Amino acid sequence: MENRKRSVLKGALAGLIGGLAGAGAKVVAEQIFPPRVEGQTPPTVMLAEQVVGYPLKVPTQSIHWAFGALAGAVYGAVVEYEPTMGAWKGAAFGITLNKLTHESLLPKMGLVAPTERQPARERISEWVSHAAYGVVTDSVRRLARKAL
């Protein structure tokens, strides 16, 4: 960290901004290499609906963007106090997020097939798009944090 005072609030804000940019990068990556058949409900939407207990009447992309922003904010706050968490310029964050969600939490909740039954294309797409999310999140977070 440079000669600046650590601030969890500024770190979270920078991470939120980065997370929004990262969510955009993930959307682009998934358009190039889609993880699912078109029309299939994204796992983030299924998770949000399970948490609230009823079908949501919001655009599915808004949930994707909100999740990306929230994950980025948490990441930004954590990296503020533990810079080593920004390993691989954010790629480790994106891959870890994929591992925790698409390969652990979501299968355990029955929202996606267990990892060993997921199509290879879906798994590869999730790894690549989450790595892109993490790298862009971290890059934008760094720029935003310098400006704050």
C-alpha cells in the first residue's frame, strides 16, 4: 500500500465500482463463451429467489450486477487490509468466487448440477468469465482507490 491511510469504507467503495466493471466484463465473456443454453435461468437469479422465497419480478441482469457490485465491495474492503488477497491481479479472487459459488454453494443448494455432472463447456466458461470478472474488478478497484 502506498503512503495512504487504510480505509475499509474507501476500499469497499472502490471495490464496488470495480465489481460493477467486472460484472460487465463477465457479461461480455459469457456472450463470447456462453455457460448455459439461452433462456436458462442464471444461477444468481435462482439463488436470490431461494433466499427471498419467491420469484423476483426484476430483470435477471439486475441481480447479476448487484451480486457483482456486492462481491467487489467485499473484495475491496478485504484487500484494503490484506493486500495479498489481490493475488494475480484479481484472477485469484474471481476463480475463488467461482469455486465458492458455482462449484460448492449452488450445487449443495440444488440450484445447479454437482460439478462432476456439469457440462465441460459450462465449467470452463464459468472459470474464464469469473477470472475476467476478478481481473477487471481488481484493475478498476485499484484505479478508483487511488482517486479516493
